[in-house]
Amino acid sequence: MKQFNRRDFLKLFAATGAAVTVSTALQGCVSIGKASERSSVKFDHGVASGDPTSNAILLWTRAVPENSAEKQVTLGWELAADENFSKIIRSGTATTSASRDYTVKVDVTQLSPNQRYYYRFLGKNSKSPSGKTQTLPESGLRPLKFAVFSCSNYPAGYFNPYSEAAKDDSIDAVIHLGDYIYEYGADGYATEGSKEIGRGLPDNNNTELFTLTDYRRRYALYRTDQGLQALHAHAPFIAVWDDHEISNDTWKNGAENHQEDEGSFIERRAAAVQAYYEWLPIRPPQGEANLTIYRDFKFGDLVDLIMLDTRVIGRDKQLNYDDYRDVESGQFNTQKFQQDMSSDRSIMGKKQLQWLVNKLNNSSARWQVLGQQLLMGKMNFPAAAFAADDRSKVTPLLLQIAELKKRLQNGEELTAQQKAMVTQVTPYNLDAWDGYPIEREMLYRAAQKANKQLVVIAGDTHNAWHSELRSSDGAHIGVEFATSSVSSPGMETYLSLDTKTAEQLAKALPTLIEDLKYTNLHQRGYMNLFASEDAVEAEWVFVDTIRSKDYRVVNKHRARYTGS
């Protein structure tokens, strides 16, 4: 079993400029020890596993002492080949303390590839729930199934998509693309009606998150959700952060939701990152680069899963349309905007981009899957929609322009003004890859040069999307499948759409947006990703409600990609 010592973890956070203590992974012994040597603990936050390889898996729990005066706790752990724990493969002891928020990580190594295991933790008089996990195939083309998630907001509703996936025994791994928590207070984003459904923020954690204690308490709250606990116990997680694990629209030196009078952003980020590594079943990075969360996983010869960070480590600040609009005249400075869009602004940073290019060049897998946060496909909306003076006019305008475009495609004559409404388009989300077009083209050229067809998965928007990826010269690069949110509201809330109108707009958008093949704008859910030698398929799974624990699956949609 692999040992991460204290020196490694102090070095890990040296680059943040803040004094922090990070959760450690702990070495297991050959015995779980005597029960009398273990502490009396509570396992209120379940168990989890993550970052699987072909011969190792990381196990996680939180063991809070029943005696609050106890500064350090000791517990045992077991890894078995069967769910009854009659065939123990590995076992050991682990310690933790308040300095790590009583979280425990055990990195179990020297395991067999492509093997299912069961695990649990033991206190003096208590046992944790048991968890199920598995190692990755070392070779071969065995078909795979991933469950893909993003954007779980506790006050917005119950995590029913997690509950649904936890019923599926065929999942090889869960891929979480970020926004695992949200940093807002009780009066912030998506909190309307939260108390009425029993999802209000508690009194000791109902303000915006800034300190290590704030972030720790928010994770502890989220991990009381039974659906999330069930899914963590059901399959190994492969996770990356997005922005809300720190603050909305985070970039490398700041965030939209961090103001100058709110203290040091670097210290806030350090606290958020520490809590993330404590509470997620993820191997903390080694060495000085504490923010280096990008990494890759090899699923035999079938899939190379390359997890990226498009948010924290290298991103330049997002552009904002309002910064180019004159306050008095309302005129938009198109020349300055186009100049800034054409600059070499980065969404990943040069080091990560080069790492990714090397991974693509050296990959021999059938499929290269990029797991990352933001929409990569081009989402060019009619510019006229941005000129609407209130949101209630946006949807009727988009539906009108979609009808005009259909008429144009059918050979009908349009007026000059109507043609302009159809042909004049602009990116709708500068926080996504659309705001960093030069680096996107660099990635596309690298994929072409390596003769790779990309499969990109994304989250962030709270809606489901399926797009073709094409370079600026029209060359086919790959496909993008983006998952809906677990509970965060989507475009239906932003544009105040009822179900019927949301469905109408979803059908119209592929007409308006050239590379878009499918979208769902109003339902919460997750996405299954199937990989075989012949194809990669996405299956979007939607639930009817998140306002109650009682739900049902009401809609599914599938899309298939076979490469070029």
C-alpha cells in the first residue's frame, strides 16, 4: 500500500501561499488490529472509492469520534473478493484526526486487473457501510459503461439522478465533471423553495463559503444525501472540479463571485482545494503542483480517458460582452472584441495543453475520451437574440429565426433584414471554449495530426447537448456529449420556459446552431456513456422531479458515434 507522507502534502500546498493542512492517504497494514485498539467512531458520510488503475484503488471514508475530545482516531479497513467479506484480499489500519476533518484515504495497491472488490471500515463497535469497486482492465477491448454527472446543487433539490445510477450494476466507473458542491449562501443561486422541501442550508453553513471550515461543512452537508452516498458506495469515481468547488466562474487568479473586499482569492482557493482533496476519493497530486488535477486513466486497449482542468490551473480571465458595450450609447466595440477573441488567451495553460498533446500522440487506444468541464462545440446563437431588451423576448425571437432559416434552406427568398437575422451569429457563452477559440483550434490541429477522433464529454451548462466538433476550416474532429445537471436549474429557468416551450426551443436550436444535433433544456439527469470497439454511444437519462425523493425516469435519448 502506498504511503503519502506529511512532507509530500505540505509541499503539495506550498505554491498556494497559504498555510494549510491536507488530507493524507494512509498506508495499510497486514492486520486490522484488535477491536480494542480501534476508536469509537461514526460513519455518517458513507464510503467511497476512486481513481482506479489496473492494480490499485483509493478507498475513502470519514470517521468522526463519538468522543469529541478524542484528537486522533484509529480504525481498520478490509478489501474483499466477495460482498460477505469471507475472502479478505487486503486489510489494515488507518488513523485520522481533526486536522484532516476526520477523512481517511487508503491507497490499496498490488491488486488484480479488471476485478471487482468490496470494502469497508471498522471502528471499535461500529462498521461502515460496505462499498463496491473495481480495477481497470489492463488490456483488451471489453465494452465499458460510464455514468457521467455534473452540477449537483443541494438547495435546488434531491440528488435523484445519483440514486438512479446507483441502481445500475453494469457501471464500470462514475465520471464527475465538476460542480460537486456550490459555494453560495442561503439567499444565493437556486435556493428558492429549498426549506419547503427540506433542503435548506443549516445555520452553521448558510453563508457564502470562504474558509476551510466553510467548505468542509458544505461537503459534509452534501454527503448526507442518500443518493450521493449510494452512488459513491456503488462504483469508483473519477472526478475533476469545475468552478463552484471554489467560486463561480473561477479563473487562475480570481473568480466572478470573489470580490476585492472578500479577502485573498489565493487563500480562499487553497481552502477550497484542501477540502476537495479531503472529501473526494482522489489521489492528491505529488510534488509542488498542488493544483494539477489533470490526469489520465487507461481502460485496456479500448479507452484512454483524459481528464482535464479547463477552470483553475491555466485559464485566463473570461471575456464579457458588457465590457465591450459603451454605457451611454450602447454601441458594441466589435473591433476590440474580435481582437481579444483572436489573441492567444488560454483555457488550459501551455503546460497542460502540451501534456494533452503528448497524451494524444502516444495513445494507442481505440477511443480518446476527454473528460472536462465546458462545452467545446461551437454554440453560435443568432446575434439578434443578444439584442433583446428582456429575457422574455429571447425565446419567441429564436423560434422566429429558426422558421426563417428553414425557409431559407428550402430556397425561399428572404428580405435583407431577415437574412441578417439568420446569418449574423455570435458565441452565447464566452466562459466556455467558444471564448477561447485559438486554443481550441490548437487542440483540434493536434488531434488531426495525431489522427485521433475525439470524444469529448462536458457538463457545466445544466442542460444536455450533442454536437459535432469541427475545426475552423470545416474538418471533422470528433463528437461532444454533454450531460444535464443533477439538480442545478437549466435554461428553462433562465428563460422562464414552461415544458412545452422548452421542448419547442430544444427542437429549434439544431436548426439555428450548425453543429448542434440534440439538446434538452429543461430536465435534470445524467448521461451514460457506452464504449465498444465499434462505437461510443451516449444515453441521456432524465428524471421527472428533484423536489421530492419520489421520482421516476421519464425520458431517455441516445446518440451513436462511430468515428470518421
